[in-house]
Amino acid sequence: MHDSNLLDLYNFISNIVSINCDKDYFSSAYANAYQESLSHNAMGIIGDQKVVNTPLRSHAMLSSASSEIYPVVDRTLDTLNCVVSMTNPNKILMDDHAIVMQVIKENNPNSEIHFINSIYLYELEKHFGEDLSSYTSVKKTDIINGNFDNNYDIVIVNLSINLFDELFIRKCYDHVSIGGSLILTDSSNQGLLYTYKKNHYLYHFHKEMQGWPGAKVSHFTNGVPFSVIRKEL
């Protein structure tokens, strides 16, 4: 089966499963964990600097099997792994929650993996015990400013943290090889995309991405939604 057709199949299955699951439960679990992350310092680090510390607090909960949100994350990672494995990537660039990067790293041992230097990379090293001293890290500013010449089969970026940074997202897409994909995780703005629909910024941003050269956009709704922008030419 052609990769593009397989992506369509994964997308179809994701949406069917999403329609038939208890969406109220998953939405509630996700919202509750997100709110809890704003009010509790789950990892006991960086004091009260909420803007910096929120990813580290909330995503400690993402990796705990006893957490209310864990079934949502587990479902998402299964689907995400299917999409990544479809490409059989030689090179991967990532900037996402530590649990996501850890799983993708472990499931792609033969891939050359680079990381964008961010708070998620710090979390992966400091709190998930990953020794990344032999890995390449890339500055976000170098990607934006064009001081960067690597291309990747898979680029994974968390959209909620880069919500209005269209230039950065577009530059990431520019560094995707033909046949590869840019994967934007958490691409529904905690479900607000489905509440406001055409009145939400992300609806229009997805439409804009459809106009990028060679782009085929798919939106996976199973678990924590993510979007795949496949570069077909």
C-alpha cells in the first residue's frame, strides 16, 4: 500500500475510534489534568514560575500510569507510533513532551535523532534519566533564522507550546524531506478547536497549511489530537 493511502487509513481508523469512545471522559480527564498542572508543582522544581514550569508539572502526570490522563496519552502514543513507523525514518527532529520523545526514541533505535533545545529536552534529561550527551541539539532560533541545513523524515513539534509561532512551524516543515511528515502534537488547543470550529485560530491555520507546497494535512482525533502534514512533493 502507498504511504499516502496508509496515512489515510490510519487517519480513518483514528477518527472512527474517536467517535466510538467516551469523548466526555477523555475530554474531562485531559482538562482536569491540565488544570491540576497549573495549581500543583508535581515535580517540585523551578518554584512558582508557572509559564516555565507548567510543562514540567503537567507532563510528569502524563507519564504516570496511575494518572487520570494516562489512558488518553497511551492511546495517543499508539496512534503516533503507527504514523512514525509508516515513514521508517532515517532522521527525526523532536520538540515535545518528554514522554513522547522517550517513546519515539526507544521505538526508533536505528534512526538518527536530533532534539530542539527547549524545556522538554531539559525534562527528558533531568527527570526521565536520558543520557543525551551523544545526541545533536538544535536551537529554535537557528531554525527560524535559517542557520540550519539538516532535513528530516519526521519532525515532531508540540503545537500548544508554539501555538501562534507560524514562522517556526513553517520553517520546520521546510526541513521535512519529500515523503516525510511534520507532526504537530496537541493540535486542538485542549479541544477548543472543536468548540469554536471555524472561529478558532487553528481551523484557519490548518487551512493555511493545506496550501503549503506539497502538503497533505491529516488531523488525528484519537486521544490527544495531533496533526500530520505530509510533504508529498
